[in-house]
Amino acid sequence: MTLRDRTLNTEKVLIRSFRIGDEDAFRALNEEWIEHYFKVEAKDKDAFDDPRGAILEKGGQVLFAVIGEICVGCCALLRTGDDEFEVAKMAVAPGHQGSGIGRRLLSATIEEARRMRAQRLYLETNHILKPAIHLYESLGFQHIDAPTLKPSPYARADVYMELRLF
């Protein structure tokens, strides 16, 4: 796929909310990137086994980037407080990475958080995921010192960021 092809595909991308039947795409998109760099952990499995129960029914949201009927990306908002959410489970299919889909998906996720009256977004990532960190920084996320936080349930987490939405 050339850069031109990726640009054309990006124009066809629709961002939409989770629908019944998206469970398999949510799992597949996330397992692919996690297994490429790390290993799937217990907390991941909880979300993959029941995204409706683990995320949606707790006041969160999952957004998907789709081309036609194919899910090519996803991003979740996990409610962590009355006006706080964790941005998690963000993934873009390998054939579509570098095309701007991640930026569109994260921007839509931030707007959804605003719509849900969030005051703060939080995320955890890993230092080896430099393109993701750059994307987060470019959309206003700031780094947080780990000693000020409760321990992460993820062994892979070593970078912590937040975005204040006032």
C-alpha cells in the first residue's frame, strides 16, 4: 500500500460508536498490537472478554474507525471517576498505520470525552511506542511523573500522560 493509497483510504474512514457484534474486531485489533510488542495481560483479557460489561456498562465508550464495514481502528474511554476517563485500547490495523486514522480516532475520542463532560483524560503507554507518544503529545497530552500515581495494572506501562479538558 502506498502513501497515496493510505490517504485515499483515510478519506473513506468513518468514526462510530461500538455496536453489538464489534467484540471480535475490538479483540483482534488490540491483541495484534499487544502481542507484537508485549504480551496480553489479565486486565486486557477482562476488556476483551466482555467490552460491554467492562467498558460500556460502566459509563465508558468505545469508538471504531471503519472503512466500509471493516473495523480498522478502535479506542476506548474507561470511566475512572465522575469527570475522568482513561484512554485505552487504542489500536490501528497494521496496514492502515501512518495514514492519519489514529489521529482522527483519538481526536474523536477526545471530543466524545468532552461530550460526556470529562474534565481529565489519562493514559498509560510504553516508551517504545514512540509514534503513539508523539500523537498523544501533539493532541495536548502532558507527561505525569509515575511516583504521583497508583501502580498500573499493566506490566508494560512506563509512560503516563493526561489531558485536562476545561
